[in-house]
Amino acid sequence: MGFETILTARIPRAKCLEHGVVQMKVPWADKHSRFTLAFEVFAIKVLKASRSIAAARGLLKLGWGSLHAIMERAVQRGVDRRSWEGVELVGMDEKSFLRGQDYVSMLYDLTPGQSRVLEVMDGHDAGAVEMLWEIIPDDVFEKIKAVCLDMSGTFASVARTMAPHVKIVHDRFHVSKHLNEAVVKVRRNENKDLQAKGDDRLKGMKHVFLFNPENLPESRAAQFEELKNADLKTSRAWAMKENFREFWKCATWREAKDYLAKWKRWVMRSKLPEMKKVAKMLAKHLEGLLNFTLYPITNAVSEGFNSKIQSLKADARGFRNFLNYRTRILFFCGGLDLLPSTHEIP
């Protein structure tokens, strides 16, 4: 009835010649659990509804270890019964884990209407990426049509080897990141040259050139309008970056290919080495970019989960090991059925 109740019981055990000592399963709790199934249902709902794990811990009056054990059992329960039905579009990305160069590799379901993290693997080398492909059931693997990746070599090379039937689609947000970084470099270098001449027009304007025009704050609109029409290298780099957004609107492979060729010719004549470098990189990954016209998918779902994952890291003040990190991500971002079945609860 919602009140704290303590059950004390000596659970029967048997010594089996084949399996050793085994303990009988009780009807009110999972194996090795100190909590009833009914309480775990309540705890999971509180965790899902709370703004942080620390807040849920205060409400439930449980220690970190007890709360994590409940989440571990819930995640295993959800993974065991997870449905792969309808999964045809997936994404793969890397996320930082600990400080320094520690990363995890993540597999996303990009099926419209059911965005979720499917799995997390320790590391971002070829071995970790291969394991992401291997966890996909064989009957589902054969039906996967496309995978969204960034342009780094590891994810794409493993995909070509392990899933040659799957179309590689390069993530538009990673492309935008490369273009934005190039614009920042152009502005930084030009700002130094202008300031040496006593011209401060570009000082403090780093972020203004990264805004989409429709999202630009009104307080900076007039100043930006003047700068973007000025004869500046940064203005030209910004125009190239903005012009590339039209590429994603191309409806056919041929239209996209022609648009990219025209855009590249413009950039290569620009005398802006930072932008030329990006244009050459995009040309090397032409097929993965053009495949966007066939499968317009992005890893935006990963960006959506980023804030949640960052809050989990902050709430835990870091994670001591990968398994704890994986448990939290799948608990909150895996779209899993975490609750015990109703028939399990006495």
C-alpha cells in the first residue's frame, strides 16, 4: 500500500551435482535483489520522472549503489525483451567518456517515431564499431538500408566491410561543423590582420557568423548586415558556408552532384585555404553525401541525447567504469521496457 515493508525470509537452496548450489526464485523479487518487484516499479517511475538521479535518491531514500542496482536490472530486463521490429535506418557516433581520449561508440535507431540509443560500446576503434554491427540480429541486419555516419575513417571503413549492402549517409551536422570551423579560422586570421591596421570590425564577432540568419539576435542584425556585405574574407567564407545549406534540399542524386560540383568550383577559386580544405574533404566523401537524397537521415538524435547524457555525467560526478555509463545511457535514452511484467508482481 505504498508504505515501507520489510520482508524477512530464508530462501531455500539446493545443491545440484550438475549446477552447484542454486537458490530458489522467490515470487516477489528478482534474483539478488534486496527490493520487491513492486518497489522496483515505483523506483523506476520515480527515476524517470525526476530532474536528476540525486533528486530521485532523496525521494526514495536509497544509496547510490542500491539505485544503480535497480537500474542495472531494469536495463537488462529491457535489453532482453527489446524489439528490433521496423529498424531499417541506423546511426553511429562517438561520445567522450572520461577526460582525455576516452570514447564510447553508440548505435542509434533512426526509424521515424522511435528514436533511441540501441547500444553503447567501450572505445571508438574498429573493434568497438564491429561489435555494434554484430549485436544487430541477423534478420534485422539484412533489412537495414542506410547508416548515418560522420566522415571519419573508422566508422565508414567498418561499415563497408561488415555491411556492404548498407548505404552510407554522411551526417549533415558533422558537415556543418567542419564548415563552421573553417569560417571561424578565416575570421580569426583576418581579425588579426585587421587589428594590426587598427580595424576592429571583426572583434567579438565569432559567434555572429555561426548563426543561421533566421536565428540571429535582433541586437546584432544591423551590424551583421553591414559585415556580410563588406569586402571581407570572412564574409565570403560565411556566404560559402550558408550556400552549402541548399545542397541538402536537392531532390535527386544528379541535382545534388551538380550542385556540389558547382559549389566546389566556387570555393576552389576563392583563395581561402581553410574553405578549400573542407571542399576537398567533401569531394572525397561524395557518395556518402549524395546518398542523403535517397535516405535523408541525420544523427540529430545523438545531439538531442547529448544534453541528457551530459547531465547524467554531471549528476554522477563522472563514471568509474564503462558499464555504469552504459547502464545510465540505456536506462534514460534506450527507449526500453524497463518495468517487470505485471504477471511477475505478486
